[in-house]
Amino acid sequence: GAGVSQTPSNKVTEKGKYVELRCDPISGHTALYWYRQSLGQGPEFLIYFQGTGAADDSGLPNDRFFAVRPEGSVSTLKIQRTERGDSAVYLCASSPKRSSYNEQFFGPGTRLTVL
Amino acid sequence: DAKTTQPNSMESNEEEPVHLPCNHSTISGTDYIHWYRQLPSQGPEYVIHGLTSNVNNRMASLAIAEDRKSSTLILHRATLRDAAVYYCIPLSGNTPLVFGKGTRLSVIA
């Protein structure tokens, strides 16, 4: 079946611009996660949705980052006034529900480059 | 969050078994031990998880120490496609995945 998809696969933008990154989770998965991964590091948690609501946004680095999931399926990560330090691979994952027992299924990521 | 310690890198010959260790001495009693791996240019993928008993699935085996302070991921016959970064992640109910730097496994043909 279809896995988690993310668009675009690559995004190049200029410092100060606004970007949106999209995640399509596996159908029926209620939990959705965003992570970002800098070169040579493991993924770092950003935000988690259970259904439509953000259950944990403790990983968002500052108020330039915002994410929505209005219908409990597709999610969009929005970054305002991008900075060069935002350059990373942004990963999305989904899971049937949030618990210790369920695996998270990751998408291929969006590589964001801020010039 | 439980702190984990893994070797930065390991190397294996193709077709041989690989034992990837992880120390998680501060693990809590409710934490499951999850292993994920990340192949080059891909998102992480789930490998296996367990609580106390050793676990087997089609990808690997997980051996958990009796005191749960360490675990070992076992790939029974390494292939070139197993070359990846392997992450050991203690995880309980309402916490996100916390990735360390993992172990980079190289497989030599």
C-alpha cells in the first residue's frame, strides 16, 4: 500500500522567505509526527498530532515554525522568515495511534536549503 | 529521556552475523526498547522492539539484558542492503522518538 509521502522532495529558498512542507500520512493513521534532521545528526522531534490537534509541540524551535492538520490527515509544516540554520531534511512519520507499541512509518523527507 | 550509548560505527562482512550493542542504563521500567534504521537518503524505518524478553522478527532479533540496561540488535546474515545507521530508542507511552547519533553499519562484500 501507499506509504507516507512528502512534497516537495527538495526546496531551495532564500533567507527571509516563507515555505510550506506537506505530509500525506498513511490512510487511517491518527498520529502524525514532524522531525528534522541536520547533516550527521539523528532526527530531532518537532511536533506531534493526534487527529487534528497538536498534542505536543515542545520540539518547535521558535514561533517561526507552525504546523497544521485541519482534517486529521494531511499536515503542513510552515516556516516563516526562513534562516540559513533552518536548512535540514524535514521528516514526517505517521502511526496508527500514539503508544510505545506502534511503529512510526517515515516518509522520504523534504530537503530544505535556505540560501 | 533515557540516555543511550552506541558505538559510532561498525563493520561487517556480507553474509556474517552482526551484533549491534546499545547501553541504556537509565531506562525506566515502562520503556520499550525500539530499534530503527536509516538507509542512505531515506527516512528511518522500524526494525524491532521489545520490553523484557528477547524478540525475533523477519528483519532481526533483539536480545535484552536481564537488568534491561543494555540490548543487542542481531542481524543474522548481513547483506549490502543492511548498510545503514541503526538507532536504539527507549520509548514509553506519551513521548516522541528521541534519536541519538546511532551506529553506522558498513557491510563489506
